[in-house]
Amino acid sequence: MITTIEELRRWSRQQHNLQKKIGLVPTMGALHDGHLSLVKTANQCCNAVLVSIFVNPTQFGVNEDFHQYPRPLEDDLRLLQTVGSPEVFVPNTAEMYPAGFDVSVHVGGVSQPFEGQIRPAHFDGVATIVLKLFLASGADTAFFGQKDFQQVCVVRKMVDDLNIPVEIVVCPTIREPDGLAMSSRNKYLSKSQRLQAVVLSQSLTLAEKMITDEKIRDVETVRQKIRSKIETVPDIKIDYIGIVDPKTLHELTTINSDTVILIAAKIGTTRLIDNVLITTTS
Amino acid sequence: MITTIEELRRWSRQQHNLQKKIGLVPTMGALHDGHLSLVKTANQCCNAVLVSIFVNPTQFGVNEDFHQYPRPLEDDLRLLQTVGSPEVFVPNTAEMYPAGFDVSVHVGGVSQPFEGQIRPAHFDGVATIVLKLFLASGADTAFFGQKDFQQVCVVRKMVDDLNIPVEIVVCPTIREPDGLAMSSRNKYLSKSQRLQAVVLSQSLTLAEKMITDEKIRDVETVRQKIRSKIETVPDIKIDYIGIVDPKTLHELTTINSDTVILIAAKIGTTRLIDNVLITTTS
């Protein structure tokens, strides 16, 4: 287990000297099958796989769940042994943000709507820590889950615009048997909330069917369907239902090409997101 | 001559495959002996030297001299032949900032006073383009002139805080025989302004003598001396005289340790900066 950036650089140089390709899976720990699927994909593409576990304070808002975010490190390390024991980087906060730290990366455009509107400093925090992890690890490839669709857009934009020599691989969302997207935050849900939460993925499946089977092209009709499905559960508060271009995240009025539907909702105090990417042949 | 990032990456990979160490000298062209001394130093440290020539629009304010900034590319290439013909990267603006570009790097702290106050977006522009050049070139070491002292502080802070794997080497300011710090902007000066401009470096030499020979420790006494020296030339308007800690750029009241004196002034419409670093043994 590597805990300092200096050790990480040494490890990285060694791997590159051995002509190995470094694959990075950045995580905040509390690992689940979604994370493990990223590691498995990394194992296929890269011969030196690194999992970082760091609950990044700068991507949490002041009233968000930074302090209660789960940190089951022992469990995480045990789980990683089941997927080939990748190298693990577990820095503490002072290692990533030493006293006087004062640099930030801002991505415009795709970071502005949806999560960016509700969590104003979130994506600056994400971009900054992801860049630091890329540069400290010397990653050749980095693996992200489609579950955090907007985050992937922000990271891709940063990579393109800053000429970062890292390839981004996006892996499918992994779901519970009933369809709920896996998330470390699912642990916050009570038993009854957990049962209710499935309506999120169900609403996306409904929307997907409307578009691909029923050929419905009007965005508001689809959005209304999603909303009324979610609203069958009284305790869920919808943050947004975005039906957008997957590249720009601009809202569509008619579905004529590839579309992503992004949703966020609160069940009690737990905020969950999900999305579905729909490839149409208009 | 390389003009695209794709070619640059190919060149960079080749050099690293040959186990060569890449030294980057980032410039805006209009090369003078100051730049050439950076290349000479790079030649000593690195066996693959790259000079970038790019007048970076994002570091100029709206009323600054972006459009009139000199671009004597033929002369620049000829000068570079006199210092070992380094590889040259000359991208156009669309190559560095393609349509839709929307990422910026912000460095706090050292970027705030002095140039940061007078040129509000300047250092965000500098940090962003320097990071892009580092990442696109795969530079191992980068060479900057002490002439742009605050810029060096900003770049160092960015490198430290973002864990950028590039070593920064700072080379001494190169001066005209009369002491004027070499600058591409000296070309803007009329003959009489050129004669007057020497007062800037003269005022710094005076200040340095006060501190090292006369052991004067009171900052205001030194600042007043610099001001009255510069004000012997009626056409010069002082922007600032900073007497500061070289690491933090915080203003000092007493000179007890290493000190840098930063000055900026306008002669007509031409803005010049200069500085002197003074090592004291209190």
C-alpha cells in the first residue's frame, strides 16, 4: 500500500522502466462491484494497475456528506484481493492538500448544468484531484464508471483541453439485481428507502423503451413519464431530469440522435444519481 | 519545425524511447539573448531541447499588446540556429485553443499581488498555457528566466500543488550593457525612452547596495530610494515597487532574510518589469 506521492512516483517510474502500462482506477473507497468491474477492465488493458482510495474533501459542499462518507479501508483492501491485488494508493488529506495548497482547475461548459448547478464547487474539486492523481501516478489509462456520466464528460474535457497524455476508458454502470445503480451512498438508505430507490432505474428503463420501442421523440413526453414514475414514491424529491446531448449536455427538444437521460433525486437525506445512454437511429 | 500537438507528442515519445531527457524553453518568440541563455542552459542539462514559440492570447488583457506583440519568426529561427538548433514548436492559436476550449488553471497566493493585481487574468492564462505545453511536450525539465520572477513563483506553485513531474530551472536575467533587463517589449521603446529605461535597473542596483553594503534594513527607506531614483525620469509611471519574501511574495517591513525587489513601470505605453534577488546574512 502506497501512502505518499514520493513513493507513488517511484512505483510509477519502476513500472515505466519495465515498459509496463499503468492503469489508474480513481476511487473514494467504499468499494462495490462497480469499482471492481473498473479494476477488472483495467487488468485487461494494463499490466500495472493502481487503485487510488481518497475521499476528496474539495469535491464536497459544506453541507454535504464528507464527514459521514464511508471509509471501510480493511474491507476495500480485501475486495481488491479478489480482483488481482492491484497496487493501492491511500494518501491522507495532508498528502494531497498540504498546508498552503492553492491551485484549482476549472472546466467550463459540461460542468455547468445538473450536478454543477446543485453542487457549485464539485467539479472544480473533481478536476483538480483527478489531474493530481493522473500526474502523480504517471497513468497511461484511467478508468471511470458511466454511472457518473457528467463527471466523465468533465474529465474528458479536461484531458482534451489540457493535452493530458492519459486515455480515458468508461465502463458500464453496474447494477443491483433489481436495477439500482451501485453507489457507495446506497449504504445510507434505510431498508424501506432501499426498496423505493429502485424507481430511479425503473423510470430510466421506461424512458428507454419509449424512445427505442415506441419511437417517441418528444423530450417533454419522455420527461413527464419519468417524473410521474418517480413521483409514485412520495418520499423521493427529484433534483433534475435532463434529456441531453451526450457530448455537450445541452438539453434537447426532440430526440434525433444519441441521447443521455440524467437523473438525480433525494430519498430522505441521501442523494442518488443515475443515467442511461440511448443510441437512436432516428 | 513542429506545428501540431500530435507531431509534438510523436517527437516527445521518440525522445523518451531513446532515453533522452526533454528540456522545454517556453517563449512567446521575439527572442533575445535572455531566451538564448535559457536554451544554452537547457543544452547543458538535457539532450532533447524544445523551444516553444507561441504568443498566448489568454495571458493578455483586453487593452494590452497582444496584437502588436512582435512575431519575427524568421529571425527567431535564425537565432536558434546559433544555439544548437533545438527542436521548435510553433503552434497556431487554434491548435492550442480549439473552438470550445473551456478549461483554466488558477493559482492563488503568489499570483494575487503585483502583476496579478494589475493584470487580473494574466496568471490564469500563463498557468494554463504552461501546463498545456508541459503535458503536450512531455518535458522533464523546463527553463524560465528570473526576469519574470512572479511568473516563476506561479509556475513553481502550480508544479508543486498539481504534482506535475517537471523540474523547473530558473536562469539569471540577461541585461543590456547599460543594465536594462532584456525583454521583447524593449523593442517598443523610442530612442529617448530606451535611454530613460535604464533607470529601472539602476534603481535596483542602488537598492541592492543600500541593503548589502550600507546594511539598511528598513523597507520604506529602500522603497523611497528606488522611487526617487525612478522619478528623476519624468516620463516614467511606477506601477509598483514590491520588497517581498521571495517564496510568498508577502511585503516585508524589515529586511532580515532573502528578499526580492520587484518593480514595474510604464514608459509611454510600454510596460516594463525588473527585479533583483538579494541574499542577506541579516
